[in-house]
Amino acid sequence: MEERMDVQNNVCKEGICCRGIGKHYGSREVLKGVDLTLEKGKIYGLIGRNGAGKTTLLSILSAQNPASYGEVLLDGQPVWENQAALNRICFSRELNPASGLGGTHMKVKEYLKLAGMYLPGWDKAMAEELAVRFGLDTGKKIEKLSKGMLSMVSILVAMASKAEYTFLDEPVAGLDVVAREQFYRLLLEEYETTGRTFVISTHIIGEMENLMEEVLIMKDGSLLLKENTQELLDRCIYISGRKDDVEAASREHTVLCREMLGRGAGAMLLLKPQELPDPGADLTVQSVNLQKLFVAMCGEELT
């Protein structure tokens, strides 16, 4: 979907837009002037190392946390203190009984009833069906649930909210591989049926790679990139061979990482859009998955 902009006022007319969002706690700056537009009808993967600012960004986009500076707009209207906009957004956070916050002293059925009161699009029938599908004991207190069941509650709330823009923070944390596959199928079913926009923060990159239409990579409070996942991977390659040949082939490209491989060398390159790799006959070229690309961009600095 092509983003429509009011050039004079730099206001996005469709989707959720944040302009120059920053957040600091005392002298610690958690977000540093983030500009981002989330278009309707996409699944976004939000990835970054611990402390990169992912949860803080999602909490500001959903007006659960005020920005220190900048603004968030939904279809051109401010999100902060705007109930009409907030009715279209749901941020289902990871439940943490140890914090004593977020209603974790409630029974699951009480928590879901409360969610239904605050979320105008709440689908009670879907919530009940998912509770059965997930094997949730709704008579049990949230603080007594296993980590996996806590994740299931967060997922249930997100899906049953039917919110047009739905954010999930580490939804598969603590889930076993079977439960994760359940979630991925549920996500695709809901997306294909409703066309809702999902933003999913996750560390399990390999499993989510094929679900993300676009990937958002954060590092140290800044947004490094927002790009179509497959197009990004199509222009990222790993070359290996003699050190001199690798260095020669790397000169005109962005080098994400370099490695010494015995007597040879390797390098991960990010090509320009529409550019075809031409490393030469003496080099080996390999494709790169999203996890390796992320590690190269957000791991140790090049030396």
C-alpha cells in the first residue's frame, strides 16, 4: 500500500505514523527520534536485542506510555488521549506475575471479562473458543499459570480484541514448539480472514521469518531499517574465497560483517535495491537468512 502524505504538514493520512518519537527516563535515552509508518493490512516483525527499545516503542504507539517528544498519529489524528483512535489499537503485553501489576491476581475468566469491558471490538465467542483450544483453565489465577499459559493468555487477548492494529510483545516466550506452531497458524488465519495489522516483537526470528511481510530492526533506541522481508533478504549475500578476492568484491557494497576462514575470508554484503550480485567466478555466493542478517547488523561492530 502506498503511503499518502500531506507534504506541507508532513502528516501521514493512512496508518499509524510516529514522527521523531523519543523517550528518556532521567538521563537514560531509550528511544532516539524514531520515524515510522505502519501501513494497514500487514504483519510486521519487530526485532532487536534486549534493551533496544521495542517494548517502549509499542507502548508509545498504543498510548500506554507518553513519549518524551514527538507524536503518534492514526490516520492523521493524534493517538494520545484520543479514545476513537485507541479503540482501534490493542497492545497485549507479556504478563509478569512477579511484578504484581496488570491484574495477575485475578482468575483468568475475570481477566478476560475485564478485557472485554475495555476492548470495544471484543469477540467473546472467539475468546471462549481459544481458551478451549489452548487448554486454559479459566478458573485458575493468572499468577499461578505456567510461563507458557501466561503467553497463551496474552495471545488470546490480542486475537479476541479484533483490534485493527494489534501489537504483541514476545507472544511465544515460554511456548513449546507445538504451541508456537498453533500460534503461527492462528495468526495467519486471523490475518487472512480480517486483514488486521499485526506488529510482533520476537527473538525467535527463524520461525517468524516467513510470516513477516515487513521487518523492523531496532538497535540502541533507533530504527535501523523498515523493509519488505523478502526484498531485504534477496539483496543480502555471503561471499567467501581468497581474502584479496573477497575484499575486491566488497568495495562497492555495504559490508555487514567480515570473517577469516583459514587461508580465506568471508563477508556479508548488502546490495543496493535491484542490484544483482556479481562477485566473480572465484568466489562462493550463499543466501542469508534473517537471523544471520540480524546478528550481523546488531552484533559486534566490524573491526
